[in-house]
Amino acid sequence: MKFIPATGLKNRHIQTMYASFFRKNPQPKLTHNKFTLHDGDFVDISWHHTNKRYPNTPIVILFHGLTGSCKSHYIRGAMTSLSHAGYTSVLMHFRGCHKEINNLPRAYHSGDTEDAKAFIQSIKKEFPSAPLYAIGYSIGGNMLLKLLGEMGNTSPFKAAVSVSAPMQLDVCVNVMEKGFSRFYQKNLVKNLKQSLAIKYTKHDMQSLINFKEEDLEGIKSFLEYDSIYTAPIHGFKSAQEYYTLCSSKQYLKDIITPTLIIHASDDPFMNDSVLPTSNEISSSVQLEVSRNGGHVGFISGTVFKPVYWLEKRIVDFFRL
């Protein structure tokens, strides 16, 4: 099913930002709970149950993008669409991404698969008869692809979809330093710094990462933030080591689960050098690259009657 951008919405930045500003967000009924992790920390969980629930009702596990949550328009849209198609959906927030900061000095990063593995195991145990599916968006998509590669033939998923994943992280960091992409970087880094500032009130962060709280305002880029916080707090020697080890492109050849990767060539968060060659993906991976679509955009239809193409494409893939 080829993506055709909406008339008047072809521009990559409009595709990326339109839904955030103009979409009347669906309001799926959510139930929330916490999932306790092995290290005593927690992640917040948000469920949206389809109207007809049985032991074998399929469950779709979702992973959001950087600083995203159950309030993100693409999560709410996906949950609503999945419910109409007969799927229960559940969002695993990354650490500290819902209503309250997580307990530990650490947070989350785009290659952290351990929390997801623990949560998936709990779902399998609680719902042994339910077929499982997965969707990841942006860094959640990168994490999901890495997870699928690590699991190989032990993956519990019948199918998975990754949307706008930064499959080569250092490339994306460089792209975000140029042109209008710096606007996205500025806003995302601002949100990350706000969360980190809260951690300074709860932990001795200066001794942990050797960085003063009053200097947080000076962080302007992902590279700076990852060098100062993400890498050291999560055990990486440098930001570059983090990018190298956590980029999902190297894991695609090991994926056994039927997986759809949806990508737009005009994504302002990256360029086409993040894309794998045919030799870098397994036969289970289907790569769909559209000329347009922006970052987690893919809005078709018209300006006045937009169609959120991603939601239909994902359901169609799961039904194959």
C-alpha cells in the first residue's frame, strides 16, 4: 500500500509537525499501572482494551519515541485504530516518561532492550494464549529492531513494525545539527534537560556524572547530552560507543520475526545513509521507503480531511 502525501502537506516538516498541532487526538480509554523492574525501578504501563476481550485476543505492545508517552498523538491514534481492528494494545513507557520521574539516577536510551524483555515476559506469563505483536516509533523503533535481532528465533511476536527508526544513531545526531532539524533537536534536548534537572533534586548527580547542575542550560545538542549523561550513566565509555553499540542496523540480519520497517527519505531526523542494504537485512524484514512522509508523519488525504496512513498500514501488515 503506497503512501501518497496529502495535497498541500507534502513538505517534510509539515508531515512531521502537522498532527502535533492540528490533529484532534483520539481519546482511547486507558488504564494505567506500574511494572516493577529487576533493579527496583519501574516503568509506567498504559492499556487500551478492545471491546471484545478473550484469552486469545491479540495484544500489541507499543514503544514510543524520545520524550513520548501515552499522550503522543501517534500512540493514541494507533491504540484507537488497533482497538477497532480487534487488538488490545499496551504502551510500555520508557523510564521516567509518564507522570513521574523514575527512581534511579539512570533513565533510558535507544538501545536499552532489557526493560522491554522483562515486560514482554510478564505479558507472556499473564496472557499465555494471546498472540503478541509490537510497534516501535522513532527511538522506540530502533530499540524494537535491536530487540528482535537479539531475540532471533526466540522472539514471541507474530509480527512487528518499526516506524522512522534512527537505525544508525551517529548519522542522526549529525543530521540534527543542520538546518531546520536543529529546531527539533532544541525542543527535544530541552525536554531531556528538564527531566535530568529533576534527577539532581533526588540524587547526587554531580558525583555520578561529574557535571554541575548549573551547567545544564549550556547543553545544546544530543551529542553533548549523550556525552555528559546518557553514556556515562548507562555504562558506555563515550557517546560514540553508545551510538555504535545501540544502532539497530547491525541487528537486522538476525531478525526472524516478520518485520515491517517504514521509513521516509525526507525524514528531517536522518538521511538515507541510515538505511540498510539488501545484504544487511534478513528475509523476514520488509523495508518500505517512501519519498515523503517526514518523521512519524505519513499523512495522506487532504489538508481538510487528513488520513493517518500509518495506522491503516500497520493493521494491514498485522493481518497478513
